Amino acid sequence: MMNKNGGGAAVHARALRVTRGTREVLRGLDFEVPRGRITGLLGPSGCGKTTLMRALVGSQAKVTGTLDVLGRPAGDPALRSRIGYVTQAPSVYDDLSVRQNLDYFAAVLDPGRAAAARRRATVEQALHDVDLTGHADALAGRLSGGQRNRVSLAVALLGTPELLVLDEPTVGLDPVLRRDLWDLFHRITADRGATLLVSSHVMDEAERCHDLLLMREGRILAQDTPDALRRRTGADTVEEGFLHLVDAANQAATTGDAR
């Protein structure tokens, strides 16, 4: 499982399935996420993106097939300090300041008095990474939506995880904040060699990714780079390429039904 950059895949999935009641949410997915790059997980709402991310971090029930993350089975306890996970809803305490939130989660990740100096350095680095040093003493509940998203991201960055799993981190943000977050994502991969898996249903964000996983109705419709997808479909944008693949899949399904 070596990628073209020479590192093993951060995520390796084969025949991955998730069922919820009688409904199959993920339908036999085969894919890899290369290390040290930003992979965009894109598709319409309800296609299974969040379920896939929950499976990756080990919080999804009824998962079958193969799913290895950083060389270990998804959900392995040894992965807890190596993965950062940001859900769609900001995971912060509104009645604590930004710094107090980070201090609390840093203590959970790295307990004990002997680790106090290390925790302080980690918190300061996370504040710097998400550009919230100037708001460190503000109550989280009084921050804007974009700032709260950045606090959640700072929590995920504590401990410098090797893999960051970000579930629609830019939803509801204005264009300037979206741009700033994507600039941060690229700095994280460039400076730390971290791997990012970022979900979105906004197709223009695909242009900011190194690699793409395009999902539809619980299946992987395509895995490619943005440039390769545009070339393959003859489209000017990733969104046009995605729609081309959707139309082709619909036509194939219709032809199959007709038989």
C-alpha cells in the first residue's frame, strides 16, 4: 500500500459496509487515502460522508469489511492520540474561555503534573495554528461561528495528530473564513506532513484538495486528483466532472434496469 510519494496509505478500505437498520448506508467501498495530502470527501448531503468518517475514527457501529487507519484496524485504542476528529457541531464548552477549553482537552490527552509544561506549549501552538491567540481569553460562547469552528480545530490539533478527519468544517462560513481555513489546512500538511480528510458538499472546495473521493448514495463514484478528473470527463470544473459521472451512472443504471 505505497503511494506515489513513497509513504504507505493513511487509510486503506476494502469492501467496507455499514448498515443502519435495514438500510445499507455504505455499500462496499474500496479506497485509499494517501499520507501527507489533503483528500476531499465530496458528495451531496445524505450520501454517507459522515458515516464513513465515524467509521474511520471508530465511533460507528455495524461496520464490516476491511478498514485500516495508520496501519491499525479502525477504532484501535492505539489510534486515539494519532487522530484528530472535528464533527459538524463545534465540540467546545461555551462557559469556558478558548484557552480553558484547550487546557482541559490537553489535560485529558496528556495527564499528570509532570506534563504541565508540555501541555502549555501544546496549547500555545494550537492557538497560534488557528490564529486565535488574540481571542484566547474570550468565552467560547461569545465567539462567531467561524471562530468556534477554529476552536474545535485547535482541540483536534492538540498532540499534533498524524491524521485529521474534518466533517464539513467550513459549512455556514463566509468566503473569507473558508479561504483562511483552507490556507490553514495546506499549512498543516506542508509544515507537519499530516494527512487531512475533509468532507464537504460544496464542490468548489474540491479544487483546493490534492486528491478526491466523490461519493453518491453510499458508494465511491470516483477517486482521482482534481486535474485528472477534469481531464477524464472533459469538464472545466470538478463540479461539472462530478455531474458528468452522476449522469453516466444514472444512464448505466437505467440501461441495466431495462435489461
